[in-house]
Amino acid sequence: MRNAPTILHLDMDAFFASVEQASKPSLRGKAVVVGGLGPRGVVATASYEARVFGVNSAMPMAQARRRAPNAAYLVPRFTVYRSISEQVMALLRELSPLVEPLSLDEAFVDLEAGGTAWDEESARLAGVRLRADIRAVTGLTGSVGLAASKMLAKIASEQAKPDGLVLIEPGTERALLAPMTVRTLPGVGPATGDHLRRAGITTVEELAEAGEDELVRLLGKAHGHALYAMALAHDDRPVVAEREAKSVSVEDTYDVDIHDRLRVGLEVQRLADRCVGRLRGAGLSGRTIVLKVRRYDFSTLTRSETLRGPTDDPAVIREAAARLLEAVDTTGGVRLLGVGVTGLADYTQEDLFAQAAQPHSAGAVEAAPVAAVAEAVPEPEEPAERHWRAGQDVRHTEYGPGWVQGSGLGRVTVRFETPQSPPGRVRTFSVGDPALEAGEPLPLVLDPGLAHSPTRPTPPSGHIAVPGAG
């Protein structure tokens, strides 16, 4: 590990929701939830105002609506998010050639490799300037963590949220980690956390005190060694420059083997939904669905199915995973299940959360109030291009640009405003109104070219930046 806090972790604040608030003046300071609005939709991102009500990422949308009924519920606009992400990543590459994106809104940067920072003072200055540049170029905020390792930089950025900067001084790492829950460490999920809790280990300090041998006994050689090192604040993983993702997957190991076939099927469905969440978070879709099953005797089986084209539709991925499970014998018990997607591709359409048109009963009439954006429910007889979705950009020949607040029963409600305007007026039209058409997203900042590039401090005499030095 290095002896200066020159690894930076950037995490944009509630990225998707913040973009929507910046785009739509009427939603600023209000609860906004972005995700799939269909009956099986999940939350992709919730604004901080929505999180007050207990709405979080990966939560079923139905549950989110119960907790925050007056929030604005919007479909994601990945074209917009990807464009802004590219602006942010360009700022990071001004700091260093070693930038490791983790998703559209998160990345590690090796400041030392770019000669941008070599000690605590220069690292803090680089972080402050980066945050200012992000705000100038995008109008959004990001939280920055600075530390001597990737693990600690990520922990620091989490502490900095929202819209802050935290630097962990070298030599203070173990004291900082000691009282934190074991779930703070990378690789400690719910199952491992529960396993450690049953062994009387709940904090990082207790993890370190347990000793390496005990952790190996509890968790296995590889996991035990890795967690013990992290508990001592040791993490020498280098920042790896951008590379193409090969697959997206999730898996769970169960403390007690699952024998019930129905429970196995439900777990596979849940994992498929989590996998879709990660897929969308990375701005990707995929063609090949993979099921992984580790049985009671530790034998591991994988089954895969390749679709006609890339998808991120949760219903399609759930159904494919269920078909793959039908070919696997689980009667002896299952100790691990996983669902993954390979054959990845970039998204090529804006409406990435596929919404199955659900027939509404005669009494199921949903209004489109101003405070709560209604779910877009197109009339069955309308052509596909007239399916208006909550949050979608539109343009009217008379009223100009706006966005869909909701639709249903042959009507669509639109609020006419732009990122630079005051909150706009709401008007309602027929879904087939020829004066209303899909619109292009407007820039959040009128002239991002006016923003300055990050200024690089001059290293002291004798300093040599070594690319990839860790």
C-alpha cells in the first residue's frame, strides 16, 4: 500500500434521480424515484428526499409507492445518463490515465499515476477541484473519498455523501475501521454477515481480533485470508484502467441447504431481478442468460440459454432462468444459486425498463396529479409510438419542450419546462394529438464548454509519477 491518500473514489449523488431533478425544475427538492413502473418494476435510484421515506435502490416499485405515495415515479432515460457519465469520466481522465469505472456514476482514479497528487494536501486539492468541475460541467454533485487504498477510498466517499469530500489520513485507517460493521468491507454480503454474526463477530475490530486462522475456518481459505487483510486495512489492489465488461452476475450462498423446489424457484427469480438491476446500473443489456447451481455435494452445474437479441427485460430474464432451472435436479439440496448475463451490449433504446401493458378494469382509473407522477398506461389500440411514459421528453408544436407526468384512459399529461426555466405549466392532451411528439433531452448546463478543466498542481522537485504504482 502507498503512504499517501492518492486513490480517489467518486460516487455521483443519487445519479439518475439527480439528473431528473436537474432536468425538471418542478421536481427539485421533491421525492423522485426512477425505475421500472410496471407491476414487477424495481427502483433504480431514489432521490435523497425519497430515501427519507425508506425508498432504496433495488426495492420493488410497489413497495416504494406504498412508502412514498406522493413521490414522482419516472422511467429511466439511459441515453441522458450515459451522456452525462461520459462528461464526468472525461473530467476524471484529465486527472489520471488510470480511471476504473465501476458503473455510470462511480469510478476509482489513481491520482499519483497522473502526477495530480503525491501527498495529502495535493490530493485534497484535486478532490475539491474535481467536485467544482463536475458541478460546473453537469450541474450535478458528486461525493469524493481519498485514501491510500481502493477499499478505504470507497468507504470515505460513502461517509462524504451527499455532496462532500472525506480524506482518510494514512495511519488512521485501523482506528477508523474498528467500530464499523463487517458489512462495510467488500465481499461481506448478507449471508457472510449473518454467518459471522452467529460466530459473535459484528464489527471490523472483532474480525481482526478473531485472527486469520479462525476466519479461514469460518469462511474458507480465500475469503478468510482476504477479509483478515481488509480488517487490518490492507488493500493493495491497483486501479485498473477501463476495460470491457464480459458478464454481469449475482449469486447467493445459503447457510442451510434449500430442499424445497418452490423456494429454489423463488430464489432464482429474486436473483434474476438483482442481476437486471446491476445490468441496468452498468448501462448494458445481454443475450445469454446463465444459471449456476451448487448442490449439497458441492457439485456445481451451469446452464445457459442464448436469446435472439440483447435484453434487460426482467420478465424475459426471469423466464429464461426458470427454464434453465427446470433442467437441473435439486432434490438433494442446493447451497448456492447464481444468475448471470453474458454477451453484453450497450443499450440502443431509451425505454429500457420494458413495461408490459396491463389490462385495466373499468374501475381502475389512475389520475395524473401534479405531485405524484402517474404510471404511463397506454391504450391497447394506440400504436407503439404513442405509448407515453412518465418522465419521457416530449415537444409540442405550440408549447415547446416538456415531459410526460402521466397517461391513461387515452389522455397524456405534460409539464412544459426546461432545465433553465422556472417550474412550468401542466396541460393534458389526447394520446394521439398530432401536435405532440417525442422530444430530445435538453442539456442541463447551457454551455459546459465554459467550464475550466481541472488544474493540475505542480509536483515538488524530484517527484516522479509512476503509472500503475500502487
